[in-house]
Amino acid sequence: MGKLVLYCIPAGGSGTDLLLAEAARKEYGTTLFVASSRELVNKAREHHVNAANFEYLVNEVLRRLGPEKGQRQLISRKTQELIVEKLLAELLRQEDGKAACFKALAGEKSFLAALVSLISQLGRAHVTREQLQAAFGNWDAKGGTGLPRPRELRSKDDAVCAVYEAYCAYMEGKHGKHGEMRLYDLEMLYGEALAVLRSLTEAEAAEKLPWKDICFAGFYQFDGLSREIILALRRWCNVVVALPGERVAAGEDYRRSVFAAAEDTFADLSGKSDFLEYVTALQGGREPALDFLLRNFRRPLRDSEKVPGGGVLRIWKAADALTELRLVLRDVKQSILAGTEPQQIAIVVRRLAAYGGLRRGCDAYGIPARFPETAALAASPVLNYAKAFLAGLDGTGRRQAEALARFLLLPVQKLMWNVNTETVKESLRTRYETDAAALFAAAVLPDEAEWLRTCWQDGQSVRTVEAYCDLIRRLCDERRWLPRAGRLYKEGGITLEAFQNLTGGCRAIGEALDHIRNDYDSCGSIQRKMAPAEFSALLAETATELQITLQSGKKDGVVILEASNLEEQAYDKVYVLGMLEGVFPYTKQENWIYSDQERLDLKAMGIDLPGTAQSYHDDVHFFLSACAAARKELTFMYYQDDRQPASPYLAEVRDLFTDFPNPGGEMEVPDTPDAALCPAELALAEALHRLPVPDLDPARGTLLNKALRDCVKAVIGNVFSATKLETYVKCPFHFLARYVWQLPEETAVDEELDALAVGSLIHKSLQLFVGKHLGELNLDAEGRGLDVTQEEALWQELDGIFTEQCDALECKGKVHDGPFWKAQKEGRRQVLQTWLHAELQYRVKGLRKPTKKDPSNFYLVPVGTEIDFKKQRIPLSTEAGDIELEGKIDRADVTVPLDAGRPVPKMIYLTDYKTGSAPKTADFLNRNLQMPIYLYATRVLLKDTAKGLYKAARKMTGTDQPDICGGGYYEVKAKESRRTNHFRFGNCQDINPGSAKSTGTVWSAEGTEEAVLVADYDTLEKELAKSVGNILKAMGDGLFRPAPQSRCDRYCPAADICRFKVYGKGGNDDGTD
């Protein structure tokens, strides 16, 4: 007969150190040290102690003592859900109707997950079927209100009983066997180990049980089943258990809440222990203020009992989540630079899922991290490839053809397999394709991609889970993808991160398919038939739990972990992020099938199920574990959030100290270059402050040497775009760096796109969408055309285009597939949906507000997108010389009468999309040269009768000489998309949008602005030539001074050498070359 020894360890104490010292004195082979985490197991092994986790102990008991029942296979939670789904379907078919109240919920995945969770909780509480039936039968007598339990609640109890009984019978009986393997869930595994220990004879124990002493450390609680195993082991071994707790003096019940998470475990084990000791000593090496926090947390102190914090405790408040992260990473970087070893620093969060950018942030600041960098498989281009393939197998006719076309036109097809996507596009343009097979036949596949055609043909007959798994494994075979991706990376076609994402995605897809196969095979459903869309959803669901490792963690790096995994660890510095109500503490309802009150009633009847209160008690323990981990410095972080106040734990911490600051203002990240700790911060600081780099030659950006000016002029050339001209207007020095020195702009892959890339993504999506609806008028009497009632269908089309563009960015490595990108992607999707709604409303309401005097109104019908005049450049003569203009116009529309009233002529109107704010009206022909150049170029393009724009305009306007009336901007934003800042020629009075403007200012090198009236096209040409001529003359005079008209460009290539802050706008006149 062994003994049970129980040690109660105070907050900040170490049961691990205490028990390790005891285990190290005993014989290695007869002593087992059971720890709660891998870190504590490794720590014990470093002390030459035989150590393992609890699950190893259970399996070892069964291996040594259990009956020979064939190999055991532990099933996953997904397999449990499949089994319960099958059993519930069988129960609902039975006539007794015991599970009838679950009929409406049987098909809901969330309900099945909740039901399996409840079954697991019952198993962990070691509740038998008979005990559950007895408890439900006696509910009113022992645990209820004394009133009869309502019928609907009794029906729920009967249904739970029926499902639990069916599940237990399935797992215990012949249906629980799988070939030569026997299926187990975790609770069943523990239950069998308990049964073996209880039936063990003294002779068997002496022969087969190797341990004389077993120590349990690092646990703060044990469920009912684990406690029973510990007590069963006590019959044959000396068992030592360390639990959180302290002796609470009379009148100090408030301290009990600190250890409430261990209360049930302590009550059970202490009543059966042979020796109980309350340890009072804390771990050494901790700052006194931190020890004081641990000893007095939740203890109401008089002012005379409070102590100074000594500066080792800090509470920081940030403006937002990003600033919170940057402040922490800056402080970590400074600590490492000051000599702190990275492995002595811990960054702690309540849930890592809420801080997906931590690892990438560490990389940006050059901080070594023990946490690996990962990407979600759910957002991998390989998974999207597989889902698009499955969509191409689904449906029939036009629907299948469109889905297959989306698969064949994925960017990865051309990138990886050299698929000729143009033939597919041509097929879609020239005929209304309704035959998917014919469409696939039209696709030109190179020899190395012929396997795609074979996969798709084989997929037509695929319907079972097993067949789907085999097919997708062939589609995403790493042996095929790896060589191609490696060659692309070697040739510079993709980045290293994209290579890792593609190849890692293939491996992760294979792992997901293994999970699916094992789950369905274990419950005998591997031959279950399902539609391609159903398997696609199953694959996507499985993928949410898998990650692609892009970069391994560093063993000697900063530790990033959840507070729940911090048991009895020690670091010099600890940062606890997310100290907000609802984040830390993070409370959750364990299971919604039974409420907290019902769980309390069941606990009174001996069925102990966790509830919301237990979750809160757990969080208190996790918080104190984080506090106890700090030896020298403890920092709490939170950010301003109107929906979530600061964590109540912070107020409790403040109340213990005399010098702890009350909540104050928000901390900010320094924005000066000398304070920057990473390249991104440096770039931002230089853009804001533009501090100089010391230079022996204090050039002001004015070229005085004529020969040098001529060389610069030759480099600039005589071909200009609106962007090129506007760059000079905004800052001549930026122009010099970009177009003369040709310094590259920074283009780093990030977790989110910069404003320019976002604009390109939106523009491309709109171009492709609008390009499919050119010339479509409003709905006519015969039902032809567009109508606002089609918004949902049109949105599905636009959303599909946007998704393809995002996939292309991810596939090419232009953006890192992280949480910031996911959030930004959803934000851009909302922008497009808002735009579509506004576009359709303009079709209904028109562009102007009719009046009694003039009730006429009109709407715009697109006739062209991305109108390119790079090949056919537009000449422009100025006093400073002749040049050629090039560019690309977002969209050309035709004005179409909307309602009765004065007839509105059909003329060309230009549209330019802006994801930011539209240029000011006063900037027309000044800083805004884009719209004037587009108006000028369009008039020239319309004279070419062979061009597509002329043909489309002629068809829509009904005239052989279509003309242009003006143009405007389309602000495309999440909250509101609107047309604004219209410009029209003064001679087009019949077309007058409500906010149309017709004046502007011509740019001048001297800074003077001359107001102009754009009366007609000839006036526009004259004033444009004047404004551009002034720019060309300034360039010819060598004027390239740093003179930003507004805030400096974040990605300015001249950022490192600009001296604007020193010499001011324009500098001095005595500058040298």
C-alpha cells in the first residue's frame, strides 16, 4: 500500500522544483515524474529524472497491465462527430422518439460539436450511463428547484441519455472495432486504464508495475477521471502531488478565489491524502515588488500596507492593437540590445489566434523568436486551387462551364503549368459555353500539364470520400509541384516565401487528406458518397486547423506563448498583451446544451461538468502564472477600445502599490529616424521628418552646369505620362531620383498591401468586371439590360473576380498570407460591394438632381475600360518643345437619357477610379494633370475610326462623330462610393452633373497660379500645353529642388539623401551641381 502526499504551492512557488529535488534522490527506473507540459518534462530530464506526461502514463499502464485486445487507435474529435451523427440519425429513425427533440438540430455542425463536447465532459467526469439516467430521473429531488422539470427540458434529458448510451455502446461493442484495431476516444482510454489499475492484484503489481514513486507537478487541476487514476495508483505506489493553494486564515476568504481553479481537485485529493503540507516559500530570484504582488493579489490592503512598485511593474496603454504590438517589440529589441538574452524574454497572450502577426513582427524588428512563422492552409493558393478544381466538377451545363473556366484561369495555372489561358478566354468571348468538357478540350495544355486533363476526366465519376482523397492528392502531389516551384524560384519567378507557401501547401493538403481519410475510415464511412461541393467544404473545414510552416523557430529566441502554457516557467522579462475585458480574462460558456444553472444542479447530484465560472477561475490562475513567470520586470499592455474596457486585473494590481500610475494617456511609438528600430520605422520616420544625411556637398537640387542639364534632359526623354508629370509637380527632387537616377522604390512583401497596391487590386477587379458589361443599358420593356434587382447575382460575379486577383497576389508572393492581409482583403471586398451598390443606384437616380425648370437627367453606360494609349502615343506641342503623352484611362462612358425632359445628348464621359480622395477641383491643370491629359487624349483617339473606342462610341451615341463632354472621379471606398469633382467643357451645357466644375489653375514654376476656364476642347489643349510647357521649362532650367507640395511619399526613392528639412522648400539660390 502506497501513500498519497499533497503539497499546496503558493502563487509564485514551484512544485516542480520541490518534487524534482525529491525525485532526484530516488532510483531512476522506479521513479516517474509526470509533468503538465513539454517544457517541464525537458526540465526534469535535464536533472536526470525519468519524466513523461499524463497521457504517456496512461498508455504505459495499458501496455504493461492491460489485456491483449489488438492495437489501440485513438480517434479524433472529427471522427467522434461522424460517429455521433450516424448514431443520432439511427435514433431519429426509431419509433420510441427518445431523441426527437434533436431532430431540428441534427444536421447542424455546431450542434454536433456541442454534443460531442458534452459527451467528452461526461466521460472525463467518469459518469456512467446508469449514473446519468439516475441523475436525470432524480433531478427535481436533489438538484432542481423543487418544481417539476418542464417537459421540453425532460425531453432534452432523454435525448442526451439516448445519445450517450448509444455512443458508449458503439465504442464498447463490436462496432467499436476497426479491423484488427480497437477504436478509443481519450476518455475511453483513461477509463480502461482506471479499470486495469482497480482490478490489479498485489502479485501482478509487483511483477508488472515498474514504479514505486510517482510525482505529479505543474498541474493546477485534474478532472474526475484523472483523479481516480491517481488514487488507483496510490494503492501500489507512493504518489506525490503538487497543487496551487495556500492556507487561508479566518476572514481571508477573498484569497480563496485565487486558487478556485484547483478547489475541486484539492477537496477530492486532500480528503484521501496521507500527508498534507502547505508550502510558504516562493521561488528565489524575483524582485520584491513581484513577490508582493503574488502574495497579496486580491487581498484588500490598507494604505499603510501598500508598498512602492520600484519600477519593475509597468502598465502601458496604446492607441490601437498595432501600436500595442510595436511598443512591445520595440522594448524587447531595446532590451536585447542592452544585453538581455532573448531566451530570457517572454511575450504572453491569452490566445495566440488573436495575435497572428507576432512572429512576423519579430522578424521585422530583427528579434529572434522561438515561435515558428506559419501561414494558414485555409488561405493557401494550393487549397484554393483544389477547391476551384472541385467546383469545376460540380453542377452541369453553363454553371459547370463557368466554374471550370475559373479554375483554368487561375493565375497559378499559367505560373506553374504554362497553361495557355488566352484560348480559354477566347472561347468564353466567342461563344456562350455550356459544355464543360468542350471548354477543357479548348484549353491548350503543355505536355507537363496534360495530367490536369486526366484528373478532371477522372473526377467526373468521383463520388466517395476515398475517391476524392485520392483525386485531390494527385492534383496537389508535392512530387509534381516541388520541382516546378523550385525552378521558378531559381529563375526569380517567385519569392522564397511563395515557394514555401506552395510546397508547404501541398504537404499540408496531404496532411488534411490523411485526417479526412482516417476520420471517415475509423467510423466506417470511407465509402460515403457526397457531391464535390460537400467534399470541398469538408476539405476547407479540415484546413482551418492546419498551418504551413514558413520558417522554424529559433531555440535561443524570445518565447511567444499563451498564458495557459506558462505553468512554473521563469523569465527575466515578461510582457502580457491584450489586457482587455473579454480578452484577458477570456471567459467562455463550456457548452450551450446545458446552462450554468443546470450544471450547478447536476454537480449537486454528483455529475461535475465545467461551466462558465470554471472558465473564469482558470483565467485567474493563468494570469497569476504570467505574473509568477517574471523575475525582473513585468509589463502589462492594452489598447484603447470603446467596446472593451481595460482588464479588471489591472485595477487589482494598481491597488497594491503606492506609486503605481493611474490610467493615463496613450503611449506612442517615437517617429524620429534616430529612434527607429526596424527598416519600416525608419522609412516612416524619414517620410515624416525628412531629416538630412550629412553630406560634404550641400547640393540644393539645382543643376547649374548646362552640359549636365542636357544629359539629364536626354535621360528624361520626350515621353511623359500624367504620373511622371505630376511627380515633378509634387516634388522635383523625387522626380530626379526616380526618373533620372532611376532609384528603385521600396517594394517589400508585407502582411498587408500599401495604398498603391490596394488601388491596383481594386482597379483590376473593376476593369475585369465592367469589361463584361460594356454597352449594357438599363432594363428595357423586353427585359434586356441591367437592373438594380440583379445586384446579388452581379455581386457574386464581381466577388469571384476579386478572389481570383487576391489569389494571384498570394501565388506570386506579392503579399504575405497573414491575419493583416486577411482583414484587409475582407475590407477591400466590402469596398467593391459598396461600389456595386452605388453604381446600380446611379443607374436608377442618374447623375444630377432634376428640377422643375429642367427635369432632364442621365446615367452613364460604360463603353471601354483600360483604354491604353501607350502604343499610340498622343503628341502635344508646347513652347518648351514637343512631347508625346502615354497612359491608360480607367473607363469611358456614354451619357444616356434617364427620364423625360430636355433631351440629353449622348457623349463620351471619362471616369477615373480613386481608392483615396479625389483631386481637388482647384488642382485641375495644376497638380492634377491626369484628367486634363485623359480628356485631351480621348478626343484624339476618337478621331481614329479603326479603334475599338470609336466603334463602341459610335454604336452607343448613334453618330459618326462621337465627341467628349467631360469627365470625373469615382471615389471607391468602404463606407461610400460616389462620383465627385466632375469636369465638363463649357460648351456642353446640356450635360451638367450637380457638382460639375469648369475652372482650374495652370502650374507655374514660380508658384503663381493663373485661373483658367475650360470653355471647350481647344481651350483645354491650349491650357494643358501651357501647364506642361512650364514643367518642361523648369526641368530644362535644372530645377530639381526638394519641394514637396504635401506630405512626402512614403516610398520616395530619395528618402535617404533628401535634405528638405535642412534647406527648406526650394533651398537657397546659391546651390551647386
